Amino acid sequence: MTKKLELYKCDICGNLVEILASGQGALVCCEKPMILIKTELTENEELNDKHIPVIEKVVDGFKIRIGATTHPMTKEHHIEFIQAISKDEKYIKTKFLTTEEIPELNAKCNSQTLWARALCNIHGLFKKEF
Ligand SMILES: [Fe+2]
């Protein structure tokens, strides 16, 4: 059984899937079950400092950057994408990044609350609520 907005990865081919609607079935890729990507919960301050989204309320929405100390953006180590998601999950913005970009996202969302997540190619998925 899957839940809306879960992310699943295939360890063999690298396919990455986001659930848009929940279902009873289990996801399979390359003939193996896909792996649910869970949010990293670490007490490593240096990791948290570079990965947990920093969310700022601005006039027309939110500005999100990864993280308090900007995450590296090199070929070897980078943020693959950032997402901004309203609490009611009606608004979702995904920004895919290249290594030339600063890991930040502007979300023009009129919700008062929102959460954001970012996927690092090495350290995994980090999330923050506002
Ligand atoms: Fe990282």
C-alpha cells in the first residue's frame, strides 16, 4: 500500500517514483520491490545544517533554501530537487536543479502553512514544516 507523495526508488536502475494517488499495490521495478525513501532524522548538526530546508514567508508565498549553510552543488554531491507542498497537499511545486544553480525555490502559494523537502544524491531526503 502506498501513500500520496511518498517517494520510491529502484536500487538497480535508479528509477524514482512519486505517488500522486494512494493504492493497495506494492511498486516493483527491475523485478524487485521499490524502496520507500524516508526522511532522514539525524542528530548530526553538520548534516542537518546543510540539508534541512530553511523556509521564509515572503509577500507572495515562501522562499525555500537548502539549508542554513548552503548545500554543495557539485557533480558528485548535490540537491536533485526541492519541493514545496501546502499542508492540504493541493499545491505542490517541484524544482529540479542543475549543479550550476543555488539550491533554492520560490513558491507562490497563498497557504499560511507549508512543508518543504529536498533530496540530496548522497545523504537522502530532508524535510521541514513551516
Ligand atoms: Fe548532501
